[in-house]
Amino acid sequence: MIKNFAKSLALLGCFAAGLCSQASAQDSGALLEALVKKGILSDQEAEDIRADLARDYSTGSAAGKLDIAGNITRLRLAGDARVRYQYDNEVPNFGTNNLGVPVAPSAAKDRDRNRYRYRVRFGATVDLGPKWTTAFRLETASGATSTNGDLGAGTDNFDKLGDVVYFGQAYINYKDTNVLGADALDVRLGKVPHKFFAPGVNGFWIDTDLNFEGVAEELVYSMGSNGELLSLRAGQFILNNNAANNNSLTAATVEPSLLVMAQAEFATKKFKVAPTVVAFAAPPRHDIGAANTAVTWPATNPQSSDTAVYNDLATFLVPVEYSTTLNSKPFAAYATYGYNVQGEDRAYRLASATSAAQKALVNAEEQMYNVGVRYGANVFAGDYQLVAEYRYVGNGSYSSLLLDSDFNGGLLNGQGYILSGTYSLSPAVTSTITYFNSFNIEKNRIGGASRGNGFGEAQVIQIDLSARF
């Protein structure tokens, strides 16, 4: 009798709060959670009350006319907008040809480019009870590592032909506790935002604009009384979803390829270390020879593509970060070291080097790394953050599919530095200036795919005004 009375009182109190405003109705969730913890309400009863409140508000409130489905327990809308001026000057690395003869550089010397760009991202996250969530995010531009649209990109002044909206994220999320002894389980399926630890400006070894397609998993374990956490992450992401074979003797078979990632992050209040492996899992490619016989690639048909051939990548990375305070402001030092155990084969392939003489012209750089410091944080108006970072990405160390697209054009065979400063005009509005300067590691690299060859030099300046909502 007393328990039923308490349930009725809880419902009445939450409903009364809901009559005041939508924010008060949402705040009633704290009361419901407290009643669940005390055993007065079950999880299901609390969810039923939340659903009733949402329906009552959407149909009965003078301010709310939005009809929300009864199985939605929470709806969150968020996004950001950014306008950017960008200057870049990217000079190709011409190197030598397959015979070691220097390639004549282009007669064009002025490679300056000024760009006026914008970015808008807007999404919704919908909670469907205590364990299930679904979400999507709309983004400007279709590039995998850039969501920037160009102002004036259409065919006429002020037209809207270049203003197209794309789905950058679309996924279903399952969360649980006490699974495999873990404190938290997170599984995402679809076009997902990742949780991998990748310190650096724009992410370094994973561009911050990248949303992987496939499955991502995370298990989190509490390791001690001082907040130590062990996070185990993995991802199986689709690179080529066309598994059809048209049975033509003149065409190559096409089989699905995967990008596989795994990371184990150990974190304390001040320190993080996260050993990681990133690998391509592609089946052998078979081409049809002139005599209608299968020929295994790459023995007789080497390809220099870094965007369509998913082989020769098994890079082990160790990102670390140490955080503290300096003059009462946050300070962090971070670094990442990576090594591709198949880097030599990858460097030869990207340079189209098959003979011993051609391979002798290639200095296979299997390693990549970054080192940086970060000072300050952008929380309140007047806050600022300064970042300085150095990067080194060998021509056989990694894949340009994943790298930050602003440094060295996202290409391999590049080293250099990044300087960035951000100032908060308000808690939601910031201004940022970033300078990228990179140059080739191997100046006389044998000619091949531009992504493996990299730039001779690439300078970029970005001036941003950003707003979050």
C-alpha cells in the first residue's frame, strides 16, 4: 500500500514539474532515478513514467507541439557551425623515375590558393530505454576526411548547387554493465563515431572528421581506487562492400576488404598509454591473364594505389599523454610512435618498384610519430589554448586514407610542424588560427602514386570562427 502510494506521488510530482516547463519535465529524471535506486520503482516503471510525461508534454503543453514517440526516453539535438579562410601552397615531390633519372619539375611556380569555406554539422541522439540508443548526424561536404564546403562552389554567384547535406553518422548503440566483468560495454553498428585515443591536432593517425562504417566495441574496467581505467576497444570497418564477381574472364574478382583496429588504453588521472594495431584485412586479388588464367596480384600486376588496394598495412602504434597544470591552467604533453611491419613491401608498391634496381632507389620508411604539447583549455569566455606539434610520416608507415588531411595534404612521405591557437569569445564561440608546414622526407623518392610520394612542401594557414549549439 505504501509503495503504491509512493509510486503515485512520484508520478504526480513529475507531472507537476512537467507542467512548469519542458526543462523541468526533463529534470524529473533525477527524481525517478533516485526512486529506482531506493527500490520504490523498477527500471521499467520509471521508463513508463518518462514516456507518459513525454506524451503529456507533447500533446498538452501550450509551448510544446512536438509529438514524441512513447519509446523515446530522451532526445538530444546538437551541432556546430564554422566559417574558415584557408591559404595553402602545395608543391609536388617529383623525385626520380623508375630508372633513377630525375623528373623535371613543372614550369608552374605559383601554387598559392585562397579558399573560403564553411562547415555545418547537426545531429540527434535518441535514447530508447536504459540500454539502446540510435543517432545520426548531417554534415556538409562528402569527403571522408573533410566536412568543409566551399563558399561560391556552384556555377553562379550566390547559388546553392554546392550546398549539399550528407549523412556523416548513422548508427545504433547498445550499452550495458557487468558484461565479461566490465563496468561498461559499448557496441556501435553503422556509420559510427570512434572512441580510439589519437592525440594530436585533428587526430594525427585518425582524422577527426572520419566516421568508420562497420562495428565498434569498447569494454571499460575500473582498475583501482584512484580512478584508473582500462579500456579495450576494437573495430571492424568496411573498406569495400562490393563482394560480387561478374564471372567475366576479362575482369578481376572483387572481394570485401576490412580495416581492423584494436586498442588497449590504460588511464590514470594524469597519464594515458594506449597500444594499438591498425591493419588491412584484404583477400588476395586475382587478375585474369591473357590466356584466361588466374594470376595472383601483385606478382605480375603491381598497383601503386593507396586508396583502392588494401594490403601491406599492419601498423603498431603507442600513443601516450601526460596531463598536469601549469600556472593554474591545463597542460599536456603527448606523443605517438608507429611502425608498419609490412612497411617495406608497402613502400615498394606505392613507388611501383618491382625490380631489384628499382627497389634500390626506394628508402622504405616504416615508422611514423608525433610529439606535441597543449596548454590551456576552452571552457569559458576569455579562455585560450595553444598547441605545438611535430610530425613524421614515412612513405611505408601507414595509409593516407586515415591521416589528418590538413597536414601534408593527408599524404605519406612528410614531416613538419603544426602551430595552433584557439580563443573563446564565449563558452560556445571560438576563434582559431592554425599553421601547418610540411616537407618531404625522401626528396628523390622514386616516382609513383602521389599519395605515397607526398609533397615536396605543403604550407597551410587556417583562420576559423566556430560556434557550438
